[in-house]
Amino acid sequence: MIETNQIPIVASKVDTACYHCGELAMSPIISEELSFCCNGCKTVHAILKANNLEQYYDIKNAADVAKIPVNPAKENFLHMRDENFIREYAKVTSDGKMILDFYLEGIHCLACLWLIEKIPELVDGVISSRLNLESSRARFVLHPRCDISVLAGELNRLGYLPHAIKQDDEVEAFKKKEERDLLIRMGVAMACMGNIVLLSISIYAGAEGTLKTQFEWLSFFLLMPVILYCAVPFYANALSALKRKTISIDLPISIALIAGTIGGFINLLKGNGIIFFDSMASLVFLLFLGRYLLLKARQKGVNSSNLEYFNSFGSVKRANGEEVLAKFLKPQDVIILTKGDMVPVDGEILAGTALVNNSLLTGESVPINLFTGSLIFSGTQVMSGEVTVRVEKTGRGTRLGGILEEVDLARRMPAPMVTLADKWAQWFVIVVLLLAAAIMGYFAFAGNLTEGFLRALTLVIITCPCALALATPLALTSVIGKLAGQGVIIRSEEVIEKLSKANKIFLDKTGTLTYGKFQVVSFKPLRSFDNLSSIVYTLEKDAIHPIGVALVDYLKDARQLEITDWKEIPGFGVTGIIDGKSYQIKRHNNFLGLFEDGEVILEMELQDSLRKDSKVAIEKMRELKVRPYLLSGDSRSNVLETAKELEISSAHCYFEKKPEEKNKIVTEKAAIMVGDGANDALALSKASVGIAVKGSIDVSLKAADIYLTKPGVALVTLVLTEARKTLKVIHRNLIFSISYNFIGAGLAITGHLNPLWAAILMPLSSLTVLFSTIWGTGRAR
């Protein structure tokens, strides 16, 4: 039974608390007028001081200040202590830890990402936290005694309303709820704006006297719902950022709305001057319109997620013959799968037998036989036969779904260019606010405060860096979603940035450029042996390399012998003890040799054929200014023959290389590596970008940055092309955003722009970035 006793968030601090660790010092050690609980803390403090690292205490104290205890009862999260709630929503791991997913309302930017990942420092019992920025889904790993209500209360205090989730449809429900709230606020803002604009047109057309005053007061009352209800999210975001000592792009918007409304109200009371009400209402409506369209664009990117690609199986048949879309299947449904069907769920076979391709999950290319009682997994394919399957898990609950969910969560760290653009946006806000204050001061000193206020307000509105902050992440989200729809699984946004700048690519030969289906063309004994075939068969029977698979198929009629100490070492071949003698199959000159106690006794030659798309892909790489290299463990003659077919210079060929040597080469060259997720794992993990084109998906994604669900290198060229297109889109968006802000600032400062036009033009800049991204990445559907 899981205990849920509340753990206090901070220990009580008294005067004798240790200066270094904060624990109570019962017999304090005094040094330099500071108290320490032990000599260890005293020594660590001395080391930090000697190395000018005392800012550690500023960071630590800032975190401690943030640990303000929350009251779960007040926040209405006490139900999360209930064992039924924990049983329903928390997953318990084998080591007793709890995993809990929340959908967080109010997630907006990189600052949210940073803050959520600091939760373990703010709430006791939280081991780790990860946030998927696009889907607003956060995963927390908790100590068994962690009080979930305290965690939820802390999230709520930080401005993120948490909703516990366990199924994909729950995430969608919360998304729809948040989207519905946005649409309601936008609708109210639109209705009020429309009426205020109509009244303003009458005033601009020459309405005077009592009629003008009545129209102005009516405009003010119509503005109140916009300012006091619709615009509340802007204030909340700005205030939350200030509490975290950061600057949000909603800060200048909030300042403009409050200042414009107050300034307009003062002018209304005075009976003269500009009232700004139409500008404020238009600003709020157009901001909501822009953010709604951006939200839909982001959702389109997320919906083309990795899991969505594998769930696009179309329809399957229920046991009663009824057709149903695979994504609507539920646990306990019974379905029938036949030859050619992709398996959309995890389940148990109730009847029938089938030959199933399980290579996506295991990396094993040889299909396996499944029968009644066997488990069948999502992402596999029925090669022959027919089975009746009871659905046990769907979507993210499947084995494949769990792997892909980890990939989605791992993509939480933004690309460096996203972080840089976000920092630019924050500094730009600070500069704009200081400049607006300077303008106000200048005109106040000149005796024209009204003009100063008008120009400062216009400046703050027109230069809100929404487009600048969105230019990069929107393009990256869009292209990752597009590639996911093509079967390309990308582990992080940073990969796109690296791919767009790469100019060298190393390609493994076997199974990447070739089919990896070897044919034995020569089997030449060097000594007279009766059981050579059986020895080779026994050594290679359980091997995973394509050469081993080919030899086993070639010698399928041979008998298996007793073998001990069997090993398969990537780059070295297979070894084992048979009848007391040591045997090894490894590369020997231009042949494959069987060695007995170190002496070669058999030479074998195998040939592989080039994939049809390999030559076209290599030519495309050259067009993209990416130089192709061959990096293989195969023999010199085979590698050079392949290079000749692909018109790759022999100077760009590396052959007979072991995994460690491949690793060294790609590390020194800082290049892209394309290879087998298992056999080339070391090189893939050390390359600038590792692309796995073969092997089980979970093993591959532990080493590589990208996993291709289709064989060959055609998708490699697609990824390179899209990465370069995306970088161009990002550069175009950034140039437009920066140019727009500088031009707008110039017009505002010189008085050539008024608040109304600023309120119209500012949201349009974000929409321009949106349409530029859709057009540039081809995401319009």
C-alpha cells in the first residue's frame, strides 16, 4: 500500500542553521563568524570561496525563498492524497517510485519549461520533472511518500492549473477546455471591439456635444469586459514572470492595456484628448486571434507526432465483422488481423496463428510465429495467417507508445537558437520599456506630457516582440511534425539546427546503402573437414548481423552442434567453443574466414546488392553541399566497389573499421553518421547527428538522434532538405521580426503612428510569421 503522508517542503530554519547545507547545527562549528554543522560543510564552503563560486549560495537561497509552503486544503487538491486517486493516476515502478502525468493549463514559453523542471528543488519528494512544451504535458517521478496535493498546490501557485491524466483522450479534453476558454474571451473581445469601433467611427466622423460624450462613456463601459475579463491571462502571465524575476512578452502588453485605459479614462473625465478605447479593444481581440491561430498551428505539429504516424493504420475488423478506425479501439475490444495488417494495439491472441514481422521492436529481421496465448504488439506487421486478438493497450499505453512518449518528453530542451531568440525578446522588452520611459520624461520636460504618453504607448504596443519569440520555435515544431508524418522520429529540436549546418555525412554500407541481404557466392575449405557447415551454422545461428543471417539461411540444412562461451562482438565477428576447440568467424583479407584455434580453415565470400534509391540519395546529398563518406566494417574491395557504383571518391572511404574506430572517425570529423542502431550505436551516439536506419526502435533511440522507420537513405535526404528549408524559414522570420520592430519603433518615436494602428499592426506581425512558416515548411493542409 502506498503511503501519502505529507512531507514538509522545507525544514525549519533557526539561528544555528548550517550556513552551507541549511540543516540544524546542534553543536555548530564557527568559522569566519559563520556556523557549520560539520567539518565537511566547512571544507566545501572554503573550496567554493577559494574558487570564487560563492554565487552558489545566492542560487540556493533563491530556491529556498521560492519554497513557500502551500495549503492543499485551500487549493482544493486534498483529493489527490486519496489512495483511489493514486491507484487511478499514478504508475508505480519496480523500485517503488511513482510516475504521475499532469496536463498544465497556462504553459506558454521557455520560461515555463525552465520553471517546471525546477520543481524538484521546490517540492520535497519530487525526484524529476519533464515538460513537453508543445502538448503542455508534464511527467513527474515521485518518492513513494511524496504528497501529490502539495505538488499540485505548488504548480497552481506558480500559475499552472494541474489536471491529472492517464489517457490521450483526457489530454485532448483539457486542451479543448483551454481552447474553449480562449475562444470565449476572444468572442467577448470581438463583440465589444466591434461596437466600440462603430462608436469611434461616429466620433471621428464629427459627433459633438452630448452625443459625443455619450458615445465615449458607452465605449468605456464596453471596454471594461475586455480589460477586466478578456485580458486577464496577459496580466497573469506577466505577473507570474515577474515573480520568477523574468520578463514575459505579455508584460508590455499588460502595461499598454492598463496605461491606455487609465489614460483614456482621465481624458474622458477631462472632456478632451484621445480616449484610446478602440485601440485597446482592437489590441486584445487581434492578440487573441493571432494566438488562437498559432495554437492551432502548434497543435497541427503535435498531432503529426511520432505516435500518430504509427497509429495511422486505417481501419481494422472487429470480431463481428464491423470495420472500425484503429484509433477508436478500446481495451477488451476483439479484432481480427490478417496478412498485411499493421498491428495498432498491444493484445493477446485468442485464436489462430500468424507470422509476424517484429523488427521495429526487436531489430530482428526474421519474422516470428505467434499463436493462441501469444502477446502481439503495436507497430508489428502480420506477414501471413489470421489471428483474433483481444485489445489490452492502445495509444500511449502500448509498448511502442511508451517508447515514443519518452521521445516526445525528451524533446523538452529547446534548440540553442530558440533560447537565444527568447533572450533577445526579453532584452528587447527591457530596452523598449526604458525607451518609453525616456520619451515620457523628455516630453514631460518639454511641457507636452500628452504627446509623450501617446508616443510611449504606441511604442510599447507596436514593439511587443511576439513575432520575434515565435519565429524559431514555430518553424521547428512545424518541421518536426511534418517529418513525423513521414516516419522520421526526431529526439530533439537541436538536431534540426545541426543538420542544417552539416557538410559531411558518414554512411554505413551494409543494410544502409545496400539491402543487407547477402548471398554466399563462395564457400572454400582450406583443409578437409566433414562438419564445416555445421560449425559455421552453429556459430552464426543466433547472430544478428546480416552476414550471419545469410550464412544461416545458406546452411539451413546443417545440424546444430554443442557450443559454449558463444559471443557476438560487433566489428570482430562471432566466437565459441565447439568440441573443446576455439572457433571464430571474422574478416580475413578480402574474404570471411572461419578460424580454428587461430588458424584459418575456411574462406567464404558473400555479396550484397545496392539499394535502388542509394545513388539518387547520394546525388541529392551533393546538391545539398553535403559530402558523402563510406564508413564500414566490410572489406576494402567490397567498400571500394560500392563507392565506385555511387561515384564516391576512394579518399572518402573507410573500410574494415571496428566500432571504436568508427566512433573515433565521426568524433574527429564532427559529422552526421547514418547506420545500424545496434551495430553502430557507439558511432551514432558520438556523431554530431546520429541517424539510425535499422534496429529496434528503443535501442536505436538510446544512441541516435533520429530513427527512420523506413529502410534505405531516401528519408535521410528528406531530413537534410527539410532542415535546410527550415533554417531559411527561421532566418526569414527573424529578419522580418527584427525589421518590423525597428521600423515600428521609429514610426512610433517620431509620431508617425498612433495607438490604433499600432494595435492593428502588432498582432499582424505574428500572423505574418505564422503564414511564412506554413508556406516555408509546407505544413498547410
